[in-house]
Amino acid sequence: MRLDGRHILVTGAARGLGAEIARSLAAAGASLILADIAEDEGRATAEALGATFLPVDLGDPASIEALAVTLSDITGGALHGLVNNGAIATGIGGIGFEDVEIETFDLVQRVNVRGTWLMTRAAAPLLRASGSGRVVNMASDTALWGAPNLISYVASKGAVMAMTRSLARELGPDRIGVTAVAPGILTTESTDYVPEARHRLYAEGRAVPGPQGPEEITDVVAFLLSEGALTLTGQVLPVNNGFVFS
Ligand SMILES: NC(=O)c1ccc[n+]([C@@H]2O[C@H](COP(=O)([O-])OP(=O)(O)OC[C@H]3O[C@@H](n4cnc5c(N)ncnc54)[C@H](O)[C@@H]3O)[C@@H](O)[C@H]2O)c1
């Protein structure tokens, strides 16, 4: 899959899955812009890939708007791909729904749900201008099978799936494709809270048994960002080695 000449923004790309996606897109020849709230880590990741780094707080509408202005300058006003990967994914698992703080629940929705909407809204004019814009939203299969002790996150990822379908209809007339990827529980730092025994259960429950690493998601994301992926618009794709089927 080649993405030469395509300007692609990946949010939450400082580390974890976002950084892995960025590595893969850079190898495919994309012209990459990485954005994250973690500035030092994000700059280091971008520098290693020859990408541009832009700071953003997805929980802050003004920060997203400022990012879009700079993005327009960098890309000459045309963005081919947006990967809405940035999210609060670390530090919120393993807590029963009765014990989650209301502030935490609200913050997770603000960043993961509202941030995805506002980032897509800010990028929409640039995606239209490219003539073949693609949006890939990062969902999670935890919202499909109902992972316990993760209520704020699961709620946010369910909303991301629903928004994907709605955005696909609104942006389809402009030939912009919107899809979501729903990975399984990966071997990233954000899932360190999951006990080893449970990781083993997930691994054994997959049609293709074994742990799943972030590098197993990237080819699908690259394809969804390509010109040929428009017919998949609106789809939520579980990319989880067959743990749960859509
Ligand atoms: N790791 C998994 O098992 C898994 C499974 C399914 C889906 N996902 C999704 O993949 C994405 C990446 O997850 P990860 O495991 O790499 O987690 P992570 O916590 O390592 O990475 C999340 C990234 O988002 C950034 N971020 C957080 N809040 C932000 C904000 N307000 N503004 C801008 N950036 C912000 C972080 O700095 C970080 O770089 C998330 O959307 C997550 O929900 C992860």
C-alpha cells in the first residue's frame, strides 16, 4: 500500500498505537503530521519519522481550531487523511462502574467523543479540498463485547462507532470516506492494568489465538486511508484476530 503525496494527520501519535500507525504510514510514503498533548514525546516520535509535530489538546476546542489553521498552512489547504486516534486510554481501566468519578467520565467523553467530532469538523474543509479525503476513527472492540470495569472508555468508543456512521452520510456527498477500526486489547502500555491471566483469556478467545500487537492494526489503517477504500465508508471494522465479529 503506497500513500505517496498524501497529507495525513494522526492524532495521539506520540506513543502506543498512534506511533505505530505513524511508523507504518511514513514507510508507505505519506506526508505525515503528528499531533498530541504530550509534546516532548510527540516531537521525538515525529523527528524519528521525518514528520511534522503539532501540539493539540483534543479536550480544548480552541486548541483544535489552532491546529487546523497551522495544518492548512503546512498542507497547502488539502488534507487526504485524518486518523482520530488520540484518546484517553491509559489509567481508566480496572475500575467498577460504581466507583468511577463523574469528572473522569466527563473528561473521557470530552476528549474521546467530542474531540473526535471537533477534530473532524476542523479538518473537513481541508479533507474536501483534497478531493479524496479519508477519516479513520479509532474505536475499540471493548465497546462491542462490553468489557467490564471500563465504563467511561467503553461508552466513548461506542459513541465513536455511532458517529462514524453519521459522519459517513454527511461527508459521503463530498466523496470523503469515514470508517472506524475496532482493535482488540493490544499489548500496549495502556493495557498494563489488565491482569496477565485475563490477557491469556483474550489471547485464547481469538480465532487466530495469541496476543495482538499494535503492528497488526497498521496495514488496515493504511488501506482505509487509501483512495480505493471509499466503498467501505460508514463501516466499523473489528481488527482483533477474530475475538468478536461485526
Ligand atoms: N491499546 C489497546 O489495547 C487499544 C485497543 C483498542 C483501541 N485502542 C485505541 O487506540 C488509541 C491509542 O491507544 P493506546 O493504547 O496507544 O493509548 P495511549 O494512552 O498510549 O495513547 C494515547 C495517545 O493519545 C494522547 N492523548 C491523550 N489525551 C489527549 C488529548 N487531550 N489531546 C491530544 N492527545 C491526547 C496521549 O498523549 C497518547 O499519545 C486510542 O484511541 C485507544 O482507545 C487501543
